[in-house]
Amino acid sequence: MAALATAGSLVVMLAGATPARAAEPAPDMTALLAHYTSASTDAGAGDIVQFESSGTLSGAGLTGAFHSWSQGDRERTDESLGPRTDTSLRIGDRYWDSDSNGDVRELTGVLGRRARTQHFIDSGDFAKSPQCCVFRGRMRIGALDTFALDVTAAGGETETLYLDVQTTLPDRLAYDDDDGRTTIDFTDWRDVSGHHFPFKSIVSNGDHAFDTTQITTSVALAGPISDKIFAPLVPRRIEMTGSQTVPLQVDQGHLYAPVTIAGRHYTFLLDTGAQDIVLDKHVAADLGLAPIGAFEASGATRTGGLQIVKVDEIDVGLGKLTDIVASTIDLGAATDGAFRIDGVLGYPFFAAATVQLDYAAKTMTFGPPGTVTPLGEKLAVQVDRSFPEATLRLDGQTDAPFIIDTGNAGEVLLYKPFLDKHAGIVPFSTTGRRSYGIGGTTPSYRTSLDRIELGSVPLYHSDTDVMLATSGAFADRFDAGNVGLGLLKNFVVTFDVANAAMYLQRGQNFDDGRARN
């Protein structure tokens, strides 16, 4: 089978294909998949026992490279795009990812399910499993006429594979991603020892300024691959000898921590919902850092203006985060003036340390994993997408995944895709609001959620903003919404991201909301 090697976590999104004609009888799935097999592998070609490829990446005004290896039940891909790097690793049915800041995550949520289906397609196993494929019609992709198949691996996400009507080779792979569809378009198919591979792929979200292009320059189906290639990924940790407690500032419901960079003192928002460490443009200029690239940020809306900088060291109290690749943007302008702050301590900080927040005491205790004693009830979290997601129960009956977001000063946000599927879970309100984030503001309305359970603790009559956005982070397709500091402040919260867990202990100011109207 021709492996569809792609640019992994550096990908972005693109709108889907359009129907080519009215509905018609579905082709025989077994016969169609047999055509795919014969098109991708010449008669007499041996099985692929191992695979190695390399090439270039370009996009966002940056260039880089990729290198992929596959042998038996082990796979690895290393990528770089400017200073951003990413490594993905598969051993059997387990998947890990490591980013530029050395944050290692085992993928157990949506990205793990997506990786499972993509491996199912890449390996060619889907062509032996017609029961896992559903014909969705003939679709046009520009001038191309394709057969669209929904493919779902056991325990995987559904992805759509578009097979060219003329060649039966894939023209496109598409899947749900955050607020839209990601597509990967394949061209320049070449023969390597009787197996056919796409030597060019383009990943896009429809905003073509942010497309990523992968060009394969080398494919080898034989030759030595060292076992070291598939060694476990080792996470980077905050550098300090033990734990420390520091005071926090509280402003308009947000928590801020003191940060030092190159001897200069700043105040950063503590935000578990942010996937990066973010420096405001004025901080980057103050430090003499040179921003590069042109990336898209997803907040209240999608917006450009995001660049990246390399920071030698960021100090939080006695802790040191070294060799950091951070994002930079004009936070004031990007939020319509809502956030005129120095920066954001996001996922890389929480991944490198165990962090305990006591809102009532206005303190943060943190240190390398294992140096802070968690308090209270343990809740499992998934960190596939570089923020903690926990399954919570609504109104005693509906379980749904939520982002745990300390950067949100409110209590609960519910996203429109979730409300579309669960109409009536909160009453409609005419109390219109404008909710803000990166990209400015987006419309919402204020209502109340009767009950939400954080672990075994029910909270009642939570102020809830229903987000009406159709793009951006508030239109996420995978989470029901997010739980903000307005609820989390009832607890001492310990984030043990390294062990995919958080802990909740009732705080000094605990209020379950029963007395509210």
C-alpha cells in the first residue's frame, strides 16, 4: 500500500468537496477497494516491511523538513517548520506526540482516534475491510471526479477518503478539525519498487495564506533503521529543585503570575485553555526578539497576526523554562482592547510542572511533577490538543467533554455545535452579549445551566454563555464548551498534566450555587 505520509501536527484546515452530480447507486465496495489496491500496488510487488521517507515543508513564510520511519508496528515522524518542531511516535496501538517545547502527550482523545484511522488508511488495511467504509457519492474537487468514502477504523474517528474515478488513487483525505474540515490533497504520484506514493501534499483550511506544502524527496523501502529511532519520547520538565508557592494577582476574575525574562519583570495570565506561551508584541520588542512566520490564531474568530519567537529562558518564581518557542501577537489589538497584558502562561508551563491554584488564597504552588501533593478528588483529563479536557455531567444525565479553561473568567461556555445536538439543555435567553477572545468579539446569549458535576461535586444554576460563533475556538466540534475560573474558583485545583489528571478540593470560598435564583 502507498503510505500517505503527511505533515502531522503542523496541518491546518480546508473546506470540503462539492457533489459532482445527483445521487446514484453506490459502487460495489469490495470491487472499488480492489481497484484501489491494484492501483496503489503493482502485481508482484512485495509487501512493505519497512518504510523511510524525507523531504521539505513550507508554509506561513517558513521552511522546514520532515523525516518518517515505519517498521513493523512502530512509526515515527520528525517535522520542523522554522523553529517549530514536532515528533509523532506510534508503538502498536499507542500514539505519542512531542512539540517544540518538549511537551510529550500520549494521544488518548480525538487526536488518538484520528491517528488510528489515518494509520488504517496509510497501511492499506482499510481496503481489506469494506465493512469499515461507507460510500458517500461522487464528488468534484476542482476538475477532479472522485468517489467519496467515509472510513472508520476500530476505535477511530471517521475520515473521508476521495478516490480518483480515473486512477482510483487518493486525491484527498478530509476530517473534522476544531471548527471546520481539514483536507490534505495528494498529487505527483510516483512508483517506488511497485508501490505508488504521493510526492506532494497540501494542507489548508481554506485560508490559503496559511497552507502547508510537503514535498517528498526520498523514499526507501529497505535499509537499516536503528531501534533508537523508536525510543520513548522524553518530556522536558521545569528546572527547579522542589516546589514553591507564589502570590497571584486577581484582576476582573483572571489570575496572573509574576514572570521574569532576561531580568525584566512581567505579569502573565494563567491560562490552561491556551496551547502556547504567548508574549505580547511589546514584550517581544522590549526583549529584542525577532518574530518570524505568519500563522493563524483561533479564538473568538480566526485571525492572522500570530508569529513565533525563540526565548532562551522564562522564569516563573524559582522555576526555569528553557529554550522556549513561544507565540507573539498584539494581544490588545487582537482582543479589541479586552486584554492589554504582557503575556499568557499556557500549556507548556502546565505540561512541565504540577500546578496547584488556590483562588481564595490567591496563591499558586508549583514544581516538577511529583513535588506537589495533589488535593481532593482526581479527574481524568485528555491533553491531545494541548489543553486539559474532562468529561463532565450535565443535568444528571448528559456526559460531555469540556475544556478546563482558567483563562476564562466566566463560569460555563456552551458551543453552538453541542447545542445544535442537545437542544433544550439550557433555556434560550434574549440577554445578548459579546464574548471576547483572540480575534475580537463574537455574539452569545446569557442563560443558566441547572446543574453541572465536576467529578462527584454538583454545582447549580451556573451562569452560562451560549456561543453563537460558527468559526474560531468557540465553534469547536469536539467539546461541549468550557468551564472557566468562575466555577473553578470554588476549589483548590491541582493540574497534573504529566499524568493526565486534575484534582479538585473544595476551597475556603466554596459555593455550590444552590441558593441562587
